[in-house]
Amino acid sequence: MAIPEPSNQQLSDPLLQALPPQGGASRPRKRGWVWFLVLVIAAGGGFYYYRSRPPFESKAAPTTGPRGAGGGGAPVSVGVAAALKEDVPYYLSGLGTVTAFNTVTVKSRVDGELQKVYFKEGQFVREGDLLAEIDPRPFQVALAQMEGQLARDQAQLKDAHVEYGRYDELRKEGVVAQQQVDVQNSTVGQLEGAVRADQAQIDNQKLQLEYCKITAPLSGRVGLRLVDQGNMVHATDPNGLVVITQLQPIATLFTLPEDSLQEVVQHMNREELQIEAYSRDEQSKLAAGKLLTIDNQIDPTTGTVRFKGVFENRDLSLWPNQFVNIRLFLATRKNAVVVPLAAVQRGAQGQYVYIVKDGQAVLQPVKVDLTQGNITLIATGVAAGDQVVVDGQDRLQAGARVEARSNSGSPGGNSSAGDTPAGKGRGSGRASSGDPTSMPGRNAAQPGQGPGEANPAKQGRRRSANN
């Protein structure tokens, strides 16, 4: 059967013409929506970048070359100080505690009523001074009783001697037997022993009477009264009447690392070593004394050695259990080149300083001998009179032009360690604190220790802030 072909009239029907053509006619419209979304996302990203851009970002082209270098940049303002040649004391520093040279708790040696108190709280007493008195009447009565017993026994002894003489004469005449003479002689010996016992009892009662008067066993300062007048006191009381502390002289116990022991022993064998006590904040000197002795063993838990020093303490600046910083003076470094601690920096090439020469900064490697507080002793690299940069190093590079401003004061700066020049006396420099985690450790100024080693993070923060 043949299929009829559509006629021209059927193809021209409007309804058939309005139908969408079959195939990919809708694909161009979908692509348009995709491109529209891409444009919206790109516009949003550009707007976000524009709003989040830092306001201080410079649109100018970056400059090349070091800051302040050459002739085009402005000179960098830095603080400088002159390197000095001085005699610097070398000492070790440690944490210490003041201890009384002698401490005595005064107790009663007899029982009785505390009748009188002769001292005042806080008073300084001398050895042998009368402090208190206990009621002596019971002991006086006992003494009188012992004296009466002694008199009775002495009379009996005298009579026994007379009887013995009679029996001895009768024995010679043959009237009495030898046995009776021996018995009488034994009686004499017994009475002699009784007399001696009575005398010992009397001496004991006299001693008890002396104990009723309580005297100071040593010279020192009286503390607070522990028992008031009128109370009953006993020889077995644990607290006693008062505590006397010897303050002149006074001792200190301090610790140093075991690595410093041999050095201290060598100096101690040659001479008597001097020590100084400073306040808790190390701002003021309290007293000067001498090293007395070294403990006979090292503490294995901390790796430290205990040292004992003694101070005259005439002005009473030291008190028992007071926390102090002790400086043990070992030697004096003669004609040492000294720069401020802030001048020494540390980089990849080691320790260095900036020296100002002809208006330019010169990077100079140095070798540090030791650090004493706020000053550093330079072994090589810096000569006396060189102008070293102590402020503004983070803005410098080698060869940069600088504008130097002088910092007032010695290499120690305006800090407490620089109150007096390092060469004018012992203790004028300040010992390095060392590692704060090691207790005694704020101990020694370690030779060769770099003062700038602890500042890289701080320098990095300064550089980022300046950039």
C-alpha cells in the first residue's frame, strides 16, 4: 500500500510552523546562561579584590638597592656610642638567701613561774645579759633543806671518827675485838659518803637557783616574746621564751653552676675572694663581704654547688631569710674594649656590630669575650674610640648612609648597671643572668656568650613593622 505524501497546503499550516524544530535548537540558549554566570562570578571576584586590597599598598614601582645606600636615599638616623677601654671586674652571679650566723631559742631549764622579763622585743642584747627570772623561792627552800641535812651528816661523821678512835685504843689493849673496830671504820666511811652526797645536792640546788635567772647565750637581736610574764614555764616547753638571732656578722648561702666550681676553687686557693650582696631587683648594693667556704658536694638534681659567704652587716642592711643576688668577684680584665650590650648583633655570619665611618655604616664581625650586664667585652673587631651603632640597626645595611646621634652615658647606657663606669670599682658591671630556668643559674657571665642571641624574633618584628 502506498503512503501519500503531504501536500503543500498541509506544510503551510501556521500551527505546524510554530512548533520548535527538532534537534539542537535549544543549545545556544543554554550556552548564553553559562557565559552570563561566568561574567557575574568574575565581576564579584574583581569587586572583592578591590575592596580587600590594603589601603597602604603603594602603586608606585618598587625601588631597588639598600635603604639609605648610595646618593639618592635619605640618611638613616641611628644612635651611636664610643667603644671604651676600661678595667672591668669579672664576677659570677647567683641567687642567695641570707641566714643568721647563729640562732638560739632561749628556753627555761627549770620549772616555775615566769616572775620578771627584763628584755624588750627587738632589743639588741649582749652575751650574759639578764633576760628573765623565774620564781626562785622553791629552790631556795630546797637548798636550805640540803644544807641542814649536810650539817646533820657532818655531825654524825665527827662522832663516828671519835668512836673509831676509842675502839682502836681498846683493841690495842685487847679489850675489844678487831671486828668491832672494822665495823666502826665502815660507819665512818658511810657517813663520809653521805656528807659528799649532801654537798652534791647543795651544789645542784645552787645550780637550779642560777637557772632561775635566764641570760642571753650570745649577742644578737631579740625577737618577739613568746611567753608573757606570770605564766608557768617548763623545761620541756617546745617554743621557749624568745628567739635571739645573731645579725653581726651574718651569713648568706648562694648557688653557682658546677661548671664554675673549678674556676672558683683556683681563685680561692690564691687569695680571699670578695662577694657583694644586691637587692632583689639588682638595683642597689646592700653589703660587701667575703667568701667563707664551699659545700662538700654537688646537688645532682640541679647541678649546682652551694657557697657560704659572711658579711659584717654593720648597718643591718641584711636580714635572715632575705632574698639577695650575690656577686662573687674573681678578677679584673685590664684594658678591655667595652661596648654597650645593644651594639652587638647576631646574624648568619655570627656576631657583628655596625661601625660608623665617614657617614656610612660598616658591618664589622666581632668576637665577644664575655658579657657583664649591660656591657660587652670585645676580644677582636672593635678598637677603642670606634663609634658603634646602638640604636636603629634594624634599618641598616652595609654601606648605608647614616646620620649619627650620640647616646649619653657610658657603654652601660642609662640602666642600673651603668650607674658607675665599669673600671671604677668592683661590682660596677652587672653579671649576666643566664638561663632563668636554671635557678642558680642567673649565675655566671659566660665568656663568649652573644648578647644578641635572644633577639632574632624581636629584630624580625621590628623589620616587618618598618617595612
